[in-house]
Amino acid sequence: MSNDSSQSPPDRRGLIAFAWVWVGVPLAYGVFELVRKATQLFTG
Amino acid sequence: MSPPVAPPGWSRWLVPPAALSVHLSIGQAYAWSVFKPPLESALGLSGTQSALPFQLGIVMLGLSAAFGGTLVERNGPRWAMTVALVCFSSGFLLSALGAATEQYWLIVLGYGFVGGIGLGIGYISPVSTLIKWFPDRPGMATGIAIMGFGGGALIASPWSAQMLESFGSDSSGIAVAFLVHGLSYAVFMLLGVLLVRVPRTEKPVSGGPSILEGPQVSARSAVRTPQFWCLWVVLCMNVSAGIGILEKAAPMITDFFADTSTPVSVSAAAGFVALLSAANMAGRIGWSSTSDLIGRKNIYRVYLGAGALMYALIALFGDSSKPLFILCALVILSFYGGGFATIPAYLKDLFGTYQVGAIHGRLLTAWSTAGVLGPLIVNWIADRQEEAGKGGASLYGLSFVIMIGLLVVGFVANELVRPVHARHHIPAPREAADVERQQSESA
């Protein structure tokens, strides 16, 4: 019979990946738009 | 409301995205200018009037961070993130109603007043929790979150512009855009509310430092120490110097090279502003993480000392070399961002983790002051120089000298920072933490 202390904590790697993708995708979009605009300094 | 304690095995790497979901949202405030021209033409407003929601929002940010900090510490990060979500999103919804009914006061009240409370509470909501989860790397942890505030404008600026293009720039189009903003940000911030947890033990990193290590000072005592006011001056001077460039970046680079063989076009100036935003954001995470390695006092020596040197280089040789001008401006802006992001870790070093979020909230009044001081200096001097018939780089020479002076004042204030005297420490940190825990459990 198992008790609480013998149970290993749940694997949260999926949740960690989801959370970082959740914030990473919009941030990547913002950075992409920024880089597009910033190149105007050298081409504009 | 009791703070949400992490279950066994909860990863601390879930806390930075929780913080980012809030900061990336509220950072939208710096993209308010996208709404200005459509509001002006749809509701017949002047430029000054259309800036009101943003200005009130920033004032409310400072006030709610300063006065709400203790509540945030007491009720925990989930409560704070929920308040931020509700206020920030309902600010947009009220603004949508205001635009649909062409009642501008509703937009000022909604976005500025209600949304502004969301900005302040949201800004400080994850700081204390991040520092507790990352006692070994507090600079990096708060750098990630505060970088998000800079990143929020990068996302919102093109996104909002695209939305106005799709829905139209008349009052009903603006109303729909506000509505979509309010609902989208509510969903996006919900991740933070659901994920944020406070560590269940004093040592969230196995073998790492304890979150109650070192002196612990309450927010009430902290504001009575010279260290708090030294850091207030440090932040105020550093931010003023950064805003000095940020505020007039586009006209500044155009004026500097107007009479040269390589004048700067309008689109190139816009590219320069974008590049400054990138430096600002990179400085938040890069310099703040570096402070974990070289120490907080040393990193502020760099921000303030090297910052003054960069201003001197621009003043002396800026108009003769475009790469030098751009490089110096980028470094100054990276220091500006770094200064914002490193201050919570500096506060943690001096006052401990006990009420660091509340102390940070009170210190943000330096930001509000700098937000007025920096642009005032640069704009006022540039206007007077223009009236005196000057042009080009000479419009800004005096401003740069003043900025160097401000940075020197900040440098001296940083040198005066010493460890907090033992009479300000709370008697027994663990005892105080136990009392806090009991209070929150019985609430």
C-alpha cells in the first residue's frame, strides 16, 4: 500500500512548455515586427 | 485571501511565464499612441486631450503601486493578478462603451483610472514571488518580468494598428478594437492567475539560499531609511536620463544629422526608435541578470557612470559620427531598461524578501517623477534653443550636460548606499513569516 510521501510529484514538463509557448509566441511576434521596423534605419 | 502555496514538485520555471502573461499585457500602455490619431479624428479631440487616458493611467500606476503594495504582500500574487486582470480588462470594456457612445470621459475613466489601477497592481504583483522562487538569481527573475513590460508595447503596437485597420478608425471601429483588447487581455492574463504559486518552503532551490536569509525590513520601516531614498534618487536619475533620449529620439537623430551629407529620413528615424526599444528590452534581462554576478551596487555604477560617459560622447562627437551616436544612444537605453529591472533585486539585498513588493511599489514614485522631469528638461531646453535661432545638434547640447549632471547625482547616491542599520530589522524573520502565514490562514 502506498502513501503520499512515496508518490513522486507529477511531471510538469508539458505545462511548463505550454506556459512558455503561451507568452513566447506573442513576444516573438512583437520582436519580429520590431526587427522589421528597425531595419528601416539602415535601408530607409 | 490566502496566497496560493505551491504543491510538492511545483516547478519554479512556471512562475516567470505567469509573471510575463501579466507584464506583457499591461505593457500595452506604452502603445497608447496608436489610438491617439483615430480618437482625435473620430471624437474631435486635441493632441493633449487624447493623451489624457495614458497620462492618468501612468499616474494611477504610480499611486496604486505605492499604496497597494502592502495589500499585494498580504493577499499574495494570485489576488494581485486577479485585481490587475479585472481592472485592466474592464478599463478596456468601459473604453469600448465610451467610444461606442462617443462619451470620451468614459474612455478617460476606463482606460486611465480603472485600467491604471490594473497597471500598478499588475506591475508589482509578481516581483516579490519571483524573488522568493529565485533567491539565487533575483536579478534574472525580475528582469524577465520587467522585460515583459517593455515587450508588451512591441506586441500591442502592431496588433492594435492592424485591428484599427480591420475594424475602421471611426468611433464604432475603435469601440470594437477596445472590446477585443479587453477580452483578449483577460484570457491572456488568466494564465498568470492560474499558474502563480508561492514557494512552500524557505528554500525553494535544493541547497540554495533561504528566502529569509539576511536582514528583513518592513515597508513601513524601509521608507524611513536613507537607503530607500538613495535608491529613489538612483532610479529617478537613471530613468530621467533614459527618457531624455526616448522622448525625442526621432526628432533628435533627424536634427543631429540634418546639415550633414547623410541626413536621416523619417522612416530611418522610426527604425532608430524601434532599435532603442530593442535595447531597452534587452537591457532589462541582460543587465539585470549580470547584476546577479557582479553585484547590484557595481551594476548601478555602470548604468550611471558609463551612462554619463555615453552622454558626454554624444555631446562632444555625436554629430560627426552616426554609428557613434546610435551606439551611445543604444547603450544609454539598455542602461535605462536595466535600471528598472535591477531595482527589485537591489531592494531585496537591502531590505530582504519580507515586504519587498510593497517597498518596490513605494519606490516606483521615482518613476512617476522621472516621467515628468526627463521630458520636461529636454523639451523645454530644445524649445528655448529653437527660439534663440539655433538648430541641429546644438538644440540638445545643454540637455545632455544636464543629463550628465543627473547621472552624476545618481552615481553619488548609489555610492552612499550602505547596509541597513539593525534597528530597522524586524526582530525574527521566521517569526514574522509565521505570523503572516497565520494571519492569511485565518483570513
